[in-house]
Amino acid sequence: MNDIRLSAAQWREVCERLFRAWGAPDDIAACVARSLVEASLAGVNSHGVVRIGNYYRFIKPGWWLAASRPQIAREGPCTAIVDGNWGFGQPAMRMAVDVGIEKARAYGIAGIGVIRAGHIGRLGEYAEQAAAAGMIALMGTSNALHGGHVAPYGGAERVFSTNPMAAAVPAREHPPFLMDFATTVVAAGKLELAANKNVPIPEGWAIDREGRPATEARQYLEEGGAMLPFAGHKGYALMLLIELLAGALTGAGVTHRPEVVPTGGLGFGGNATFLIVLDVAHFTDVEQFGADVDGLFERLSGVKPAPGFQKVIVPGEPEAEQRAKRAREGISVDGVIWEQIVQIAAESQVSLADIRPEE
């Protein structure tokens, strides 16, 4: 089936209609829709509008509560815990970063935890949120009690989630430095996309249930295999650090008991996050900092490229380029995924008759 392409505005409308039909207030629906569309615009397809079906599978049985709002559960001068109340994760993360920015402005540094939240979407979105306010941000996310995707280094069974990490540093004239990646070789969404397209996966992405290299996504998705940390023991160490900070330090819990599902399934598939926000102005002169960052970025862009490369890029540039390109050309999804969304809309009693794919 051919790909289906809609404009960013059309995708936002599709998302908002669905989320409101599931019980989300207008502002929550808009927040989550913006997050998914922005991820697709940035080229992070695995965390974009293709997640609609995944979200429906959590909302429909009541594992997430579409109407829930986040709130601050615990707070100190430069710390806070934001409770997502098992609603969509994006509003909880937006609140956490806003709180972190406010506290960092006052004290220079803030440490914020997010607990009991649904899937938060693209982690880099929140690092960019802090950078837009002139802050440096560092963060990592786990699935709290519900890991079960990734084998530890040297192991042959699932323990961890993909435990992504992100960081952003603002510049003055350039897009911010943005680091955003899973501590696995690839994001789980890429394996799901490979399964949808029925294409093989490269050796090293995952293992089968016996610990042997997997060559098909189904060996991980359907047959009890596991994903792998990037860079062997180094990726595993970062994965474990994120588990300890996002899970143990916040009180959300860690994945030592992956069989545990809260009563009635509530919260299954949720995220826990720990983030640090730093206000540049508390550490150094802001103008000099901006000049230093811009100067380094310009130095990197002027480095002679190695064979096979056009130029040296600063992390964050590809997302900025993709965002501009897709804003012009629209966002495409596999036709199978679009049919799934249409079916979900029908089940949700949402009309998409006026949403016409672009030619």
C-alpha cells in the first residue's frame, strides 16, 4: 500500500479529534497532538503520528487516563516530583521542564522527576524546550516497573526499556546542540516500522529468545527476543544509570519485577523521567557563552570532511533541516498505518471524511 501524506496542520487536527474523543480536555489534546506532529516533522518517525495506534491500545483498556492532569507531588527549593496521574506523558513533561526552568532561574540548577506518566513522546522535545529558554538540560527516561524490551550486556532475556537520554545546549545564532537517542542500538519504533514493512533488520539490533542475532523484527516482537544496548558494555552502563535516576531516585520504581502490572492494568506502558536544568547565567557570562558555543559550531562546520561525508554536522542540525523540509512537503506514513488510524477513528466515532491526503 502506498504512503499517505498529510500536512502538519491536518495531522494535528486528526490527533486532536481522536484524543478529545478519548476524553482528553482540549489543552491536553492539543499538547499531545503538537508533540507527535513535531516529532514527525523532526524526522523522528518512531515517536511521531505513527504512535496514534499505540496510544489507543493503552487508552482503550484504561491503562492510561486521557482526562488526567499532572500535578506537583513533592517540591523543594530546586527539586520537584511531577505526578502524571497516569495521563498522557507529554503534559507532565512540559510541566516538569517549566518547573525546572523556573527553579534554575532562581537557584542556577534544578532536578525534577516525573512519575506515573504515559508515554512522553520524543525526549529531545523537552531538551529543546529548555534550550529555547536559554537553559542547558540533561535528562533520561525509563519505563519504571515495566521494562522488558532490552537485554543487559551479556544477557539473553529482557530487563530494561530503551531508556533514552537527551541533552540540549543553547546557542546564540545557531540551532541548539541537541542530543537525543535511545541507549539501545535503535529505537523500538524502528523495529515496529520494520515489522509493518516486512523488511529484515540488520544484525546487532536485537537477539532472538536464545540470545542469537535476530534478522527479523518478529523475532523480537513476537517470539520473545530482546533489543540490545548500543556500544556493548558502555551503552549498558548508561542504560543502567538512567534506570537508577529515572526509576529509583524519583520513587517511580525500577524494572526488577517486570511481571508487575498495577491493579487493573493502570499505568502499564508508562514512563518515568529525571531531568536536570542549568541556567547559564548562574555559571558564566551569557554573551560570552553564546559566542563560545557559536564559535565552536562554526569551527566544526569548517572541518574538512572525511571520505563519504559532505560536512561535519552538529547534533540537532538534522532535526532542524527535516523540520523545515517536512513543513513544506507534509508528513507521510505507511498506508497500512493510515488504515489503522481510520479504523481507530471509526471505533472512536470520529469522522475523518474531510481529511484528504495530499497528492
